[in-house]
Amino acid sequence: MAAFEELYRKLVKESLETNGSPQLSTEYDPHHLDCLLYPEKYGSVIHIGNCECPIDGPAKCSESCIFDAITKDEDGVIRIDKEKCVGCYACIDNCDSKKLTASRDILPALDAMRKAKGPVYALIAPAFLGQFSNDVTPGKLRTAFKKLGFDGMIEVALFADILTLKEALEFDKNILTEADYQLTSCCCPIWIGMIRKIYHELMPHVPGAVSPMVAAGRTIKTLHPDALTMFIGPCIAKKAEAKEKDIADAVDFVLTFQEVQDIFEFANIDPAKMEESEKDHSSRAGRIYARTGGVSEAVSSTVKRLNPDRKITVRTRQADGVPACREMIAQIQKGEIQANFYEGMGCVGGCVGGPKVMIDRNLGRENVIQYGEDASYPTPIDNPYVIELLHRLGLDTVESLLEKSDIFTRYF
């Protein structure tokens, strides 16, 4: 692991210093080089060395993977199936040999920025507040990205607003009896991956919505077809999501908060010292997506706003972390719990507990809550920027999100 990390930092630093391709040497491990230069060839998790597990014994990494993405061949070599891996991080946490790590996408992302023919946008996840120090406001972070060469920073929370509105409309249309229920959240690729790949019989209860990340990328590319989009967040599962064939048209690169912090460090950019550049367009509903219960609360408040006289109200149940999500699904299947809106998040605490956060998840949760309270609008319906954006996309009414919103719909 030390050799890989050293090479990673060396190449990123050289790339930023020379504003071009780093100098390569035959002394480097060719597999490490390949992983860093061509991460698209691999999954969200990469194997960077020989394991110390017994050849004829079980491997903790494969035992921890509920998606069966990791196998061991007859020589004891670990193989990762990138088509099955969703990037849940469980294998990395359980690798005693420390030979598994998250994919690093900085080098090709920087190269793509230099060669971009159109605008380059940073799509920042709702969990961003406080990740780069408490002194980094959204406006300062936006300026820091522009100094790096981005044309703008887009808050994905605005698109969480739109997906909240879509899921609220779906709920109002489809939940008509006490026996009906809806599974969310579209924002978590681990949760959606669990349902699609393990509990696929529950898919009819999942509304056809893309994630806010995909909605943001598709919107930008609709309005600016030559744009380059980079999502930035706490999650390596987003790296896998961005490559899924039916939605791979949205986001060009996914970087973690840690990767972006490394770029700031090597580029000698301190976001806390940047000038303010305020352009916050999201409502409270979209901003609280990053914590457990945030999606449920957002959809519930929006349903009330849409249909205040509705007799069947939103009754929620949440689970965070893969074990808790599996337990909740088991209880749903057995009919042991009564709710009509189930929210699952793959990480404990929600996105603020993701594997690549820079701060403690409890502090991250507090930041998300406060950022939600600071919003000018309580729900997407109250947010004029949501309505304006829908109009720019050719959606004349809110209800159009159910009728002709292919850009925000996923056909599972």
C-alpha cells in the first residue's frame, strides 16, 4: 500500500506542477501505473498487491462482499469483477493485507480538463459542507474550483430537489392504499444495487428515478452538450454508478473529497482563503439528502406541500449501513413492519458517513442539518430555481416530471 500511495502522490504532484503528463519510469510497478493512468479498466476497488491470506483458505474480502464481486483463483490471487462491484468498501475494510484500495481517477480527470473543448463543471455532493475545514464556505469552495480550472461548481442538492419532487409525485400517484409502499433512496448506489442485484423482486416498489448525481450531469450535458462533468463526494460507489451502461451519459469522472483535497494540496490552493462567490440555489429538502432520514423528510414535506388534504400520509422507516438495510428488507418481506416509504443508505449516518469523508460523520450530520436550516426555501415547490430549470428543460409544469422526464428517469 505504501508504494502505491507514494506513486499516486508523486504522479499527481508532477501532473499539477508541469500542467501535463507526469514523467514515467520503468522502476514503477507496472500494475500500479496502469491502475492510476487507466482507472476505467478497473472497478471502484482495485487490487494492488499479493495477499497474505492462505491460498486454500477463505478470504475476508470475498466473504464480506454481498455482491459476489470478489473471487480467489486456484493460485490464491484475488479477482474483482468490476461489473458486479458497486464500491461498498466492505472488502477494503476487511482486507487484513491492506492490498485493496479505492480507485483513483485524478490523473485522467486532470488530463481531460486540459483537453476539454467545452466548459468543465464540478458537481459537489450535498455532504460537502465542512469537509475542507469549517472555514470553507460554499462560495469559497466555488472560487477554489475556478482557480483549479473549473468553469463552475454546481450543487447537486439542486437536483436532489428535483428528484424529491419527482418521488413525491410518484408517491402521491401510486400509494393509494394502506398496503402500498415505496422504496427509496435513489441517491445511494449501494442501496439501489442491493435491491437490483439481490432483492430484485422488490423492484416494482422502486420509483424510476436517476440519482441526483446523474440528474445533474444529464442536465448540464443537455444545456451544454460539450461540457465535461466531474462529481465530487464522499463515496466510491459513485465511481461504479457513473459507469453503469444505462446512465453512463451523465458524469465523466467521479472524484472523492480526499482526491480533491489532494489536488488542492499539491496545487497550493487553500479554499479557506478564497474569495466568496455565492450562488446557492437549493432548498432545505435537497440539502438534507446527505444524512440518514433526509430523503424521507424531504419527500414527506413535499408530499404535504403537493397535497395537504391527502388521507394516506407518508409513514417512513430508515436504515443505514448494509447490515441494517438487509434487516429492514427482511422485515419488509416478512410483513413485520408497517410503513409506506422505506429509505435505505449504504453507509452508517448516510452520505456523511461515506468512506471518503474528511470529518467525523456526526459533525458532518450537524453541518448538513445547519445547511438545510440556512436554505431560503423549505421544499422544491417553493424553490424558483427548480421551476426555472424545469422550464429550461422543456418541462412546463411540475407534473411533467411524471409525464415526459426521460432525463430524470431510470428504466430499470
